[in-house]
Amino acid sequence: MRILFSTYAARPHVYPLVPTAWSAIAAGHEVRIASTPALADAAERTGIPSVTVGRDIDAAAWYARDVFRPRKAHQDEPDDAAWVRVTDQLALKQFSVAEHMVDGLLEYARAWRPDVIVHDPVTFAGPIVAQVLGIPSVSHLYGMARLLRLEIADRTGTEPNPEYLRLFERHGVEPRVDPTLWIDPCPPSLRWPGQRDIARQQIRYVPYNGPGAEPDWLLRPARRPRVCVTWGTSQQKKMGVGVIETFGRVVRAVADLDVEVLLTVGATEQDHLRHLGELPENVRPVGWVPLSMLLDGCDAIVHTGGTGVMMTAAAQGVPQVGITKIPEGRFNVDRLEAVGAGLQIDQDLFDAGREDGGRAGSDAVREAVARILDEPGPRKGAAALRADIEAQPLPASVVPVIEGLTSDARG
């Protein structure tokens, strides 16, 4: 069987596909990962055969519009109105990604002739090509606590976005609104309650954070509790370098405690590091090290609620503090709090325009980290969440299910 994995050019979206893709290879199937040129290096470094298709969007121009930052139109506006505007813009961006990618993906698929396409849930070129070729499509979720369907007009219902329908109309086929199957690595306890049922195949979240070497110092026992601090590249793209300035304050607040701070800087441009400001002596800047490897010796993590970071920490059983602003982070850390595995802090507390100069944010993160390190509750919650993740079937379990889809299609 030939399985074509497809994702748009973002590392946090290709990494969750890797354990499933490797499971398919181990089962004897032919596999390819297809994406646009900007992902070529990251795709090749997974070790999985890859192919470059289509064209990249001008991602920098999209982020320069500053439309992915939640803002209320007026003080009395409902909280969800701000994130709805953000997801509307995210949908338009992903429709543009599909337009740039679909012709190249279709050309390659016609030549290689896959039996099934497994695609990232917001890589809409995948279902279009599957519909044109008349083969099954599998939407591989990446662990986000709340399923936000950008192709659906209200993100959670059933009515397709007209712009999504037009992507299919250009190829003269009926729209494929739902995939043949969903693969979901988000554990049941972490899922947002009350969501619409989907044809879900549950798998275990197995962290893959890219290749990297383990530094010698990480193997030595820590003399003080270790706290990892990371802000993630996706957050910086959406929010600008102000995120780095905020996390400079976060780092200094955490460093006030009797801890060793591991600050991830491997994915940050060298010129941007100056926005961190002066770092205390108990802060260790860390270059590129896979996060699952780095967290193995950590007692807590502070981050922005990105799904890959959140799920990697959850799989390692590390209690978390989320400093959140964008919808993805808010939803993820809401659920972490609900299961007792983390605490949430509003990033607005760090705004430079506040009368207290952001001191409220520094105080809040210092208190949250101290609570996670000192109180048993968050550690127990994190351990229970890890147990829930480990109770789920391994990614290899979904390969026979995918095989069954192709058998049904041939039948």
C-alpha cells in the first residue's frame, strides 16, 4: 500500500505525523511526506522519504498584517468574538496555502498513485486531491484539546465555509467536508467537552520534536529544580518580537526562585535574542535540543500553550504553566487546568501599557511556578494525564485501520 502524508510548511504540523508514518513504514508500506518548499529540510530530517510540491505562500506578509492577535472591538464584546476573528483569518490563510499547494500535490499524486492520503487537519490540499482521485482521506489531528475546523463556517458545526467549497469547485468535484477517518492523539481526558462526534481512531501521543543530540550536562543530576521556559516560534510569528520581551520578564521572574532555568533559544534568530534583556546567572540558554529530551530532567515548564509543547510535556508527566493569548493556547491550557495538570496566566498581565509595568504578570508566573514545584496537586494531575496518554493505543495500531479503508474503497 502507498500512503501519502501531506502537511503545509510548518514543523508543528509535520512532527505529529512522524510516529504514524514510521509505523506504516515498519508495517511494510510505501510512504511519502509531501509539502511545499519551505518544509523540505525539516521533512528530510525526519528520515521519511519526502517530496516537495506546489509553492509557498508569503507567510511573512500574512503575519505582518497583525491579524492573528486576539483583540476586542469594544470592552463589552464577548470573549469569544476576538478569537473568532482570529480563526477567520487563520482560515483564509489556510485556504491560500491550499491554492498554492494543490496543483503540485495533485500532479505528484497522479504520478505516484497513493492508495490513501493522510493529511494535517488544516492542509486542505489533502482532501481536495483525495476527492479528485477518488481515494480515502484521513485527517491526522495533532493533539490540540479543542477541535477547531477552519473549513467549517462557525468552526464547530457542519456548514462548510464558502471559500472551502470553492477550492473543490475549481477542480470540478463535489466537496469532501468530512474525511474518511480522523486520527486523534489527544487523550480523552484532555478533550474539550461537548464537541461534535467524529469518526475518531484514538492513538497515543508519541513526542517527536525533530532530530538533535543530547548535551552532556543534561545527564548530570541537577542541584536545584529545573524549569524549562519556551515561547515557541508559532507564537512569535503571530504576535511579533514583543513575545520575546515578555518572556525575558518571565525568565527573570522564574529565576527569582531557587531553580535552574533552561531557556530554549535554538529556534530563535540570533538578532532577536537581544529582546530578552539581561539574563540572571541561574538561567541556561539552550540551543536546539528535542523538547522531549530536554524535559526528561525538568520539574516544570512555562510556555505559551502551543499544542506540540503542551502535549510533549503532558506525555513526559511535567506540570505546566501556560502564559496564553491566542485561541490555541487558551483552549489547551484551559483543559490542563481542568485536569489539574497545569495553571494558566493571561499574557495581558505583561502588557507594557499597564500601570504596574507588567509586574502583575511577573508576580503571577513566579507564584504559579512556586505552586507547581511545592504543592503535590499539579504533580499528581500531570502524572494522571501522562497515564491517560500511555493508556492509548500506539500509532502502529492505526495502520491496519488505514489498510481497511483502502480495502473498502477497492471493494
